[in-house]
Amino acid sequence: MREIVPGLDKLAILYDATYPASAREADNVQTSARQLGLTVVPLGVQSADDIAPAFGSFKGQVGAIYLVENALIDRNRTLLIALAL
């Protein structure tokens, strides 16, 4: 991530909290990011309605967002791109 975003110090991780594999991946990414000295903001969502408020909670506070891929994230890709922009 730091190669893509030089100076990165804070990373948001957005994942589907209702899907155990997504939660495990988020935990693994969080552990790795912290080992690299990054501050991590993990945000579990449970539905599409949770995505915009989750983005609003870290807007302007993080340098990058890691999306844990699954069906919920895939179905809302257009929304996620719009919010990220």
C-alpha cells in the first residue's frame, strides 16, 4: 500500500461484518497494517445502507481504503467508487 500511497499512515478497512471470512480477512489485514506502523480504522458493515455512513465516519481522515471483497461489496461497487471519489 505504501508504494501506491506514499506517506500512508492511516488505513480504513471496510468489510461485511455478517460474513465470517470477510471478518477474518479484515483481521489479517489489520494485523499486517499495524506491523507496518499504520493506524487502522476497521469498519464492518451489515448492509448496503451502512456503506455511506461508514465512509462518512472516516472521510478526510484516512489515506487509503482496503475493501474486503465479497458479494455485498461487489453489489455496491458503483456506490463505493462514487463515495471514494
